[in-house]
Amino acid sequence: MDTLQRREFIKKGVAVAVGTSSFLAACKQTTNQQSQASRKSDKVFRWKMATTWPPHFPVLGENVDNFAKLVEKMSDGRIQIQVYGAGELIPAYEVFEAVSMNAIQMGHSAPYYWAGRVQASQFFASIPFGMNSQQMIAWILAGGGLELWRQTYAPFNIIPYLGGCTGMQMGGWFNREINSLTDFQGLIMRIPGLGGKVIKKIGGSTISVAGGEIYTNLERGVIDACEWIGPFHDYLLGLHRVAKYYYYPGWQEPGTPLETLVNRNAFEELPPDLQAILEAAMMYLHTTIFAQIEARNAAYLEKIIKEEKKELRRFPPEVLSVMREKLLEVIREMIATDPLSKKVYESYENFRQQAIRYSEATEKSFYSDLQSTKSAI
């Protein structure tokens, strides 16, 4: 083949290639147009979501707002979620019931708020003196906890998902020094869940009020003490201005997962791709809240100590020891009368024992031996 023939051959080849490419591009454009037309005809799901937090509450409420925007963006507008803070649509402690009835399709809360409806829910929030955040999340996602959680909420037509985590909490704000167990006699504390039952066992009394009411109750002396979330949210709520003492450790909540509630019927009405989008966005919500709370709590504890000049107080060891004993009494009473609580607790405790052995060989020795100094590496 001479040079002229080769040139003609190449020209023809290019022409064929260009024609084929144009044909394929046209086919792809037609397919995309058909797909877009099909998507535009898809049903739009308009959901309502209520939280137990004040509207647009820092980290918790803000990230729920962002979650709704993310779902709408990922679904190309096929799921639109209107978010309501506590009291805007329904009271804070009616979220569970509203999701159960499909009056709203989603909720964001903490599992121990529903102890009056289903006792076992408390084990998915936090057990005093129990597992820390990473252990709780591991149990839920990889140790059988999630299956039990969904079994627990199934009679209420609710599917629970992880919705963040508050990390290791503080022991709370007190207007009374705690030097011994006698200092709990007659003390009124805002504290939910199993921790509240322990306080009652040692002579105190408890009330459960939404976050927006804690400051006023503490300021007016309706309560003598409270625990909320951690240094960041405690500071924003102004608790350092109306309480004298900030106690640690957070024996009552060593690692508290939050929850996103979804009505089962509403979820099952979604096509598979929208179900996947919703689940992916909920996991993003969970990890974002957890990370932000950890970061901000560390920064605001320093702020409370250095700028507000608040002295941290540690609970006396003998007080913590008796609290731990009383907790075991509380749990024994629960599992003796509620088979579901017994089943969940056995799973929890088996996982905790394994986690203890592992953490003793890893993190416990690391923090006690290798990080004994604050000097920079």
C-alpha cells in the first residue's frame, strides 16, 4: 500500500470512527433523556420529621436540617423532608408516638426517652458504668445490637437507625457539693434513663424535662442538679451561670448513641434506590454528629475551666462504688419482669465483657502508661 492509499484508508477509518462515536453519543443522550423523563415522572415523597431538640439546635438539630437537604439533593428532589424542632409540630416527648402512628415519617431523639413505652429501649442509649461510645456503636452495628433494637421497636411499626452519639458525658451540674452519699438525700435532679433510677436508689428524686427547660428549672431552684449532654451544649445552655459545681465522670452516660426513627410503612413505600439514599444519609448524619460533638466538647471544656473559672469536681470513689451497686439492683429488677430487657441485656453484657478484655490490653494501657504526660510528641 503506497502513501496515497494509506492516507485514504486512514481518512475512511476516521470517518467511520467519528460516525460510530456520534451514533453512540446519540444513543447515550437518548437513554439519558429517557431516564430523566422517567425520573421526572416518579412520585415525590414529602415527609415530616420531628426532633426532641429545640429548633435548629447546635450540632443535633443543625445536622438534622442538613440531613434533610442532603436527602433531597441525593434523590433529585424525590424525597423532601420538612424538619420540625421540639414543640414546633409536636411536643418533644411525643416524637416516638407520632412516628409510630405515621403522623410524621421520621424522628430524631435518644432511645431512653421511651422507657415508659418500652423498657428495653434504654439499653440502646447507655447503661451507667457500661460501654463507651465506640463499644456501643460496635455492639449495635456489628455485635447483634441493631437486630435486637429493631425487634424492640417492631411492635410500634418503627425502624431505628443510629443517629449520632454524644460521647462520654460529664457527671452534671450541681448546686450542692457531693462529698458523700448523704448529699444525695432529698436532691432533685434532671436525669433520664437508668441513671435516674440509680439516683432514686440513693435517696434523690428525678424529673425529666426537655433541654429547653433545664436552665429555667435550675435557675429557679426547681431542681438542684442536672445533666445535659456535654461541655459544648452545657455552655450554650448557660448552665455554668446557674450552677456552682461541674462534676465528672459521666457515670450515667459513658457513651450514648442517638437515634433516627423511621415509620416502617412509609419506608417500605419507597423504591429501593430511595431507601438506599435514605440509609446512606442517615449514616452520614450519625458520623457527622459524633465527630462534631467530640471536637466541640474538648474545646468547650477548656473554655469552661479557663474563661468561666469553673472548677471540675470528681465524684468521690465511695459514691461511685455505691452507685454501681445500685445500678445492678435496677437491672436485676428490670430483667426479672421483662423478658425482652433480659434478652437485650444478655447480648449487651456478653459484648461488654469481650470489649473490656480487649480495651485492657489496648487503650487502657495506652492511656495509663504511654500518655502519662501532656508534653507534645
